[in-house]
Amino acid sequence: MKTYGCQMNVHDSERIGGLLEEAGYVPVAADAAPDLVVFNTCAVRENADNKLYGNLSHLAPAKRENPDMQIAVGGCLAQKDRGEIVKRAPWVDAVFGTHNIGSLPVLLERARHNQEAEVEILETLETFPSALPTKRDSTYSGWVSISVGCNNTCTFCIVPSLRGKEKDRRPGEILAEVQALVDEGVSEVTLLGQNVNTYGVEFGDKLAFGKLLRACGQIEGLERVRFTSPHPKNFTDDVIAAMSETPNVCHSLHMPLQSGSDKVLKEMRRSYRSEKYLGIIDDVRKAMPDAAITTDIIVGFPGETEEDFQATLDVVEQARFSSAFTFQYSIRPGTPAATMADQIPKAVVQERYERLVALQERISWEENRKLEGTEVEVLVTVGDGRKDAATGRLSGRARDGRLVHFTVTPSATDPTGNAEGVRPGDVVTTVVTYGAPHHLVADGGVLTHRATKAGDAWAAGKATKLPGVSLGMPGIGRKPLPKAETPGCAC
């Protein structure tokens, strides 16, 4: 299974994996040819189309050699292109959209039986994804979807037309899934939605998201709570208070800026302005001086002048983001921005992009250098340290989300992940010895090491698997939470 795009797509792929395993499929061995290849696609940027159709072309010879191999395409690009996919790649067997990922096993069976492609795209959500079984790769962290869809109308974004209007999940179901994950040993959850801080709009509670954060704080054994992504126009003081007053909610915030120019923000239909955005940043830092704030920025939106771009640089300088995801504007057919006048030449966009990246890298480096000599708590992770084998380090994430490469002892360590018993999912404390632009280094050794249930599961090779969770009624209170009625089981 190949996944493109955002965290929502990654979480959907976990659901797809759970569905397929429940239907009898097993992951293919590394040296074996697959019977099924699934692409879960993104449609936010133009190169997503190119990646998908390029990969489908590469699979055509394998399909000719083994006609029984099946290829399925789902996700946002499938929702957008629909039957066009099988026209351009007639060797594809099944196409499904964002609203009916639960249909995949049936579509594959129909395609086998009928010997022809099955295309099924629904316009509205069939089943909330969290009601489906899940196969999670991580033993220590998990995505928990609280809503799907988006009610905003940003002119550059195609997501609302592909994911639909916002649908909120019941609080009881969310908390039951979090509890089930904690029962399995997961110590960190990320609450996920296209716009998490409008959570509650469906059942009329504007304070629901802050209440949800506080309720997560009552779950024993849940050490870290994160969320992504909020929208500045809906970011309220009660959420800042919940973040600062709930011990297990991490002081990390990803809040998209998109542009520092008020003129461009208006053209984007982003219903806030730079002054309000910077005011939110100030309020967050007053409540949580140690907060690490990250963002998204688009360079080269239609009509962006040099003055507009300079306004973005000015906001970035003031905001002092710990890091930023920077994008060159890409025309997406079907969005209002695609037909706007004054599309910016590629060379101009590239030059501005490089200036923005250089500025943010300088700021990130300066902010990380400030952390040298400080003690950090690190959740040990898998796959974050690409050079760990060469450096003799392990890697993990600090509570504020920063990447930390650390040594277990001041001397070289075993790079396999078992150095002195430290395993992915375990928690260590260490001292930062160097702040690099994109990570922290801690080469002074580990001060403390706490073995965890997630580390035990990793050592035993057990991934977290949960049945679908669909429990509870709306309502978030301060009373102790009951155990989930359908607890997960590691297998």
C-alpha cells in the first residue's frame, strides 16, 4: 500500500489495512510479488497526479505478466478523477473515493468475479472511518480522527469538494478509541481533523474541542496529546487554556499561516489577517512560553506582489516558527484560484520560495540553539533517524514535537534500536548538546530511561490493531472515563 498526502490519508490507510487484513489479506513479504497494490492518493498538489499515473505506468508490465494481480486506487485523487483513472490506466481493477473506503474488499471481489474494473465514488460519507477496523504500524502513537470534511472555502484548496462538509464524531466514540489505544500501550495520540478547532459544530457546542482536550487529560496512561490542524479564525482562548492547563497536552501547535499579506489572505478567503494571527501566537506563548509553533505557507499565490511576499517574510520573522512547511503555489483545476488572473511565473515563485526557506532555516536554527544545555523528555521512535546506523545514535520526539538524535552513552551505541535496552516506545530524558536547523542532538548520554508497554510490544513485533470503535453519546465531562466496551487486542 502506497500513501500520498496528509495525515488524514495516512490514517485512512490504517483503516484500509485493517479492512484488508480482516478480509484475509496479509502484508506481502519483502522479496515477493504482491497480489494486491493499493494507492491511497492526494489531490492537493499537481505532482500528486504525476506520481500516481507514473506509478501506475510502472505497474503495467507486472499486470501483463500476472493478470491476477489487482490494483486499487482510492483517496482524494480518486474522488476527483473518478472514471478517468481507468481510462488512463485500464489495468486498474478498483477505484474508490474518500467517502467509501469500507467498500474496497467488496469492489476487489466484484472485479475478480466480473473481470472488469469497478469504480464506486460516493458523494457523501458512507461510514465514519473510525468505525472500521485499524491496522496501525506504531506501538506507541496513534491518529484518532475527530472529524472529516471542511466547511471553509479557501480558494486554493480542493479538499472540501473531495472530503465534503464537516462531519463530527461523537465525543464518547473518540474517547473510547483513545482509551482502547492506551489499553494497548499507546502513550501518544494525535487528534485529527481538517479543521480540529471547529469540532462540535454539528452538535452545537463551540467549546467542544477545548472540552475534548481536557477530557483526554483524564485518561490514565495517556502521556501525550497532540492535534492537527486548527484554523486561525476559529482558534479561541478556551483552547489555549485547555492546552496550558492539561498536563498531557503537548505545548506544540501547527497553525497554517498561508500568507502574511492581508491582501493575499483576502484573495485566499482566509478569514483572518496577519495582526490577528500574530495575536494568537502571542497569546499562546504568554500561556506556554515553551510552545513550539509550526505552520504552512504558500508562495506565489496568484497576484502576489513583491510587497505581499515581503509581508510574509515579516510575519515569519515575528512569529519565530520552530519550522514551516513551505509550498510553491500549484494550480488545482476546480478551485477558484486556478482561474485567477496574474498567475506568477515559475522563476519568480522559485526565487521567493528559496528566500523564504533560507529565512525559516535561520530562525529554526536560532531557536534550536537556545535549547542547548536544556533537559528534554524524548519518546523514542522508529524511522526518524535516517543516519542513526552511521552515527550510533537513536532518535525520538521531544514533547514539543522537535526531532532529537541522542546517544545512550557518550560512547558509540548499538544502532539497532536495542542500545542498553532502549526501544522504540520507551521514554528517556537527555540534555541537548547541539541545536541544528532541523533537529536537536544530545550526545551526553541518557539521564533516565523508562521502559513502556509500547516498547514491550515493539520488541515482540506486535503492531496495534483495533476493531472499529463506535460507542458513546455526545457529552464531555470531568467524571472518570469508563473503559472502552470493545478493547483492542494486540496480535
